[in-house]
Amino acid sequence: MSDPKDRIGAKYEWMGRDELTAFQSQALRQSVTQAAKSPYYSRIFTQADIDVDSIVGIEDVTRLPFTTKDDLRFSYPNTMLTVEPEQVVRMHTSSGTTGKPTAIFHTQEDVDNWAELMARSLAMGGATPKDVFQNMSGYGLFTGGLGLHYGAERLGMWVIPAGAGNTARQILLIRDFHVTVIHATPSYAMHVAERMLQEGEDPKSLNIKMAALGAEPYTEELRLKLQDLYGFKAFNSYGLSEMNGPGVAFECPYQNGLHVWEDSYLVEIINPETLQPVADGEVGELVLTTLRRTAMPIIRYRTRDLTRKITADCPCGRKHVRLSRFVGRSDDMLIIRGVNVFPSQVEEVIMRHEWLGGNYVITLTTKEALDQMTVKVEIAKSGFDGSMLTLRRLRDELQRELKEQIGFTAEIDVLEPGSLPASEGKAKRVIDERD
Ligand SMILES: [Zn+2]
């Protein structure tokens, strides 16, 4: 399907709008036909009375049923598989919180296409074959390891599969092998910077020019803080194992939203309550259909991620639609005293304060039948004069700003640097101990 000479999918990257739409229509037909070969979709399509041949263009997608995380669990281990087991070359599972994982399968063609998407993303951010790439992400079933790894190799970079954790070794490798591009979770990138600052070293001295940051939601404020600390350009990377993993959407040099690779994913934004499409530009739940996957096409997958489409043309000239920074996940939304709160709202306030470090934990408890929210933060190594008076003033200021943001008063616990558990992968930001 893909031209082996087009290693990073340039022919897809620069498709015009009409060309993309025509490609998507044909790819959707193929994807639905392929999906119907699996026991799962064959049954679902029959139940919903869907004639596969009646799916002609992308406008027909709304007639197809949604697929949810529970459907994937239900199909475990492999009733969504559409090919003979001997054609499968790899599987990944999603990082499930409870119960059965969800398994995703790939043929050689799928793995090749995924590498191409990831290589295309990194190249869009400015990475070239001359760069040295350190992948500071966990390997194994988690897709952030092999996903970025194969993409970076496809691009032709020198790849260091450092994996997650062991901060001292990460810093050593970056220095000794002149690493110019890294991939990490934003919380881990912050942790590495803080560790260096504590040891009197300047993260800028590492000379990293580009970072791909993903796998957990984070705010613009944290991006700016990381760019400032390291002096690199940080790009938001979005993906989910159900849709391969990383390489679904990535930022271009304008850093003004993430281009979704529409040759591979059909994008819908729906109202999670009514399941109807929202108006263009409105926030809703992202729904994706795979367009180029063979072993396991997924139709109308409800990602639970909340975002909106940016409809204006991007100055970079790419026609692939942009998604705005993710608001959060519909499952991450906390209901505190009847108010909807996203951890990202709290993070936004924390990141505005120079005297605070990047790490934080939100603890929810019940006190006299009322929800209580405590935000634990750490003082930054620099930017604080150590006086109790300053501390009290800063804490009051933080409390007031938080109240403006979320509508009620939270307890603030200011801790010594390094008091909170350091995150080496996805940070655990919320501890809910309510009755
Ligand atoms: Zn762009």
C-alpha cells in the first residue's frame, strides 16, 4: 500500500483537502470491509443491520456503530482480529487501570505504516537523520517505547532506547552521545530538569533542540516552563494504543494545535451525552476510525479525550485538521462538591508560579460529609527566599487563584523540594480517598 521509497509518507503529508477526502472515502470503505472479517464486527454489523457495501463515502460513517473501551475488553483476547494469526507480527495492550487489558494486533504492513506516521511526525517537528534521539519512555507492551523507536529509526536518526527511569544514566547518555531529540512524558522531563537544578546543573547545558512530549495530559504552562528550562522546542504528541499508539497527531513548527494524520484516522467530535456531532470548533469527545490498519481496524472509537477542531488553515500549509490542546479526558473529570474539575485546571495555576516546582498531587477526602480538596506542591529550588512570611503570602495567593479557577477553596500543602513521589512514566496526579 505505501510506497517503500516514501519512507516518511510525504505523499500523504502534503495531500490537498479534496485529495484527502477522496482518499478517506475509499479507505473507509476498505476499512469497514476489512473490519467485517472479524467475528466481533461481523456480529455487530449484522445486529445493526449494516450493509457494508452501502458505506460509500466518509459522510456514511455516522451510520456505523461506535466502539468503546468496554467493547474492546469484551472482544479480548482476539475477536476483533481480521487476519490469520500467522499474519500478526506484533501486539500491544493498553495500560488498563482495572480488569482485562485490551489487546491490539498488527501485521507487518501495520507496523510499517505506524513507523511511517511516527517518522513523519518527528520530521514535521524538525528532526532529521542527523539527530541523535533518546527515547525516555517505557518499552514493552506500552506503545510509547516501540512506537517512537521504530519511527525514529525509520527517519534515520541514531536511536538510544534508554527506556524509563534511571535519571542519572539518562543525563549521562544525553551528554556523552550529544542527544538532540528526546521523547518523554512531560512530568518526567520536568523531573530530570529539577534533578539537574538541585545538583547545580543547567538543563540548557544538555543542548537538546527538540522534545516530543506525550502520554499524559499537561498544560501549555508546563510546556512553556520546560521550553524555558531546557531551551528546546517541545512538541505535543498524541496517540492511544487502540489507534496504534503515538503518531496519531503531532504539532508542526507553529505549535498551534496538533495535526491529526487524516490519511490514517477519520476524525469526529461528538457530544458525549447525545452522541451527536458538535458544531465545528466546539469542545467534545474525539472519535477516531482507523483508515489504513489491516489486522485490527477499529470503527468509531470513543477515545474519551475532550478537544475541539481548529478549522482555520495552518500557516505550515498542511491540510490535515488540527485539534486544540486536550481539555482532559471525560474519565479524568472530577466532581468535587458538585463542580466539574479537571486536574489540568489546577496544573495551569500551579505552573504560573515560579517559586513552585513542577510536581503536584491532588488529594480528595471527605470531611464532615463535604468533599475536601488538598493540593500538595513543592517549592522550587530557586525563586524562594526561605522566609515563613513569604511562604504564607505565596500560599494565600495560590489558594485565591485556585478558587477563581475552580470555584471553591482548596487546602494548599507546600512541601520541601523532592517530597512528592517522582514520576518516571505517567504521573499519578489524583488520589481520591472520599467515602
Ligand atoms: Zn501546521
